[in-house]
Amino acid sequence: MGERLYLRLDDDPLHGPEAGVPAGTLKSFEVAAPLRMHVSHILLCRETIPEGHEVLERVLPDGAVRLVFNLGAAPAAGEGAGEPVEAIGASAAPALVRLRGRIEGLCVTLRPGAAAALLGIPAGEIGGTAVHLDALWRGEGAELLARIAEARDDAARVALLGAALQRRLRASEASPQLPAVMHAAQRIAASGGLLALREAAALLGIGERRLQQLFHEHVGLSPRAWRRLARLHACLRALRSQEAPAWAEVAVEGGFYDQSHLVNEFRALCGLTPTEFLGRRVSVSSKTAG
């Protein structure tokens, strides 16, 4: 059984150049205008794992909440079986996903802060877990999956999915805090995790305690966890242009206390040391075009 990396940062069209995902496995679809505030991207995955084989995929965390509609075999995290249609909560830990058989499914990645509106519950209630979507949508998840499976082609499937998400947004009660939470999450991410949480709270005119509450409800992670991921992602982007990094310099420039702090964060958030990560990555040249 082989293990491969999966990494996608915000500015990667499909997946990062480090990923071992075969070319042509993923296909991206345009997000309809009414959904763009809430949905960052919609991807279709198609891959067939040879009979009798299994691929273990190490998915590095991006802090996003996802909705997944499996038309083929459902990938499974850990020892449990995957669900045909599920909501995957935000996480700051790597996931080891087992792939078997014919993999085919649509994945909707939500923007930070947008989950509560589409899930109907605070995003933090499913943080770090995956739940059958019917548990949140009162049976409508499986019904939607059946309709998607019967659609004539990929474009029709995405159109059905988009229309269903728009209906849920129209039926949800708009949160007055949503724009502020999204702004804070974006500012922390744009700073590469260097923006202090007290400064992020000050941007919204609130205290850090209230910031914690809003992130739990809308993002599904604590502000501290979101900031750690932002710092890691900035480091991963920087490593793409470096063949032989000077780790002490990488640590200082990335806002880590020292090289040991950098190594510890890699282990916690990736399950790999920085050196192991470099050894696993496929290439430093992007293969995301198309």
C-alpha cells in the first residue's frame, strides 16, 4: 500500500505541486455567482484504484469545511467506512484517507465563516469529524445524491448541486456577524499567520473571547488554530521555490520562534517533519494547469 500527499492551498487551481494525485483525476467547475460568498470551489474527482490495491492519501489540513457527494466508493478516514454523502468539519490535523475501487464524487469546499449558513448548525459542532449529511439536512442529503447520480452529465450534476445549495442559503437566516468573521479569517490568512489575535479582534471592534465564539460558530476552528494553519501555509508556499532550504531562516521568516518550533508545527499539522515533507513532495513545479 502506497502513501501519497494531497495538498491544496487557496491559490492552487486544483491541487498543489507536492500532491501525488494523478494528472486528470480532478476537474474544477465554476461556482455560480449567488454561491461565491459561501463556496470557494467545486471539484469532481475520478480515479480507479486497481482491484486488490489500496492507496493511503495524507491530506494536509486547510481548515475548510467540505460537503462530499460520493457516486462511487466512499473514501474512508481511519478504520471506519466512508459515508456516501457527508459534511467534513474543519480540522487542523492531517487526515489519512483510504482509497479503494472506483472513486467518483463531487466535493464542495466552503469559504471560512460560511459553514453555519449551509449546515444549519455551528461549524464547530462537527469540527474534526465527518457526519452523514442527512443528520444535518433531515434526509435531503441522500435524496440530492440520488438526483445527482441520475443527471445526464457532469455539468448537469454540478447545476443540480448548485441549485440545492442556493435554496438552502435562501432558507437560512443570515448572520449579521458573517461578513466580519470572514474578514477576520481572510486577514489572518493574508498575513501568513503573523497577525496577532488581539489585532484581529480589534479589527472587528470586539474582544478575543468574542472572536473565539464567532470562529467556533462560523469557521469551526479556534482563531489560534486558524492562525497556526495560516503560518504553515505561508511556509509551504515559500518552500515551493527552495530546493535546499536553510531551515533556521525559514523558521524566522515564517514567524516561528525557532527551528524546533517549525519542526513541531510540521509534525502536529502535517504528521511529517519538514525534511520528510520535502522528501514526499512530487515536484516543485506546478502541475495544476488545466
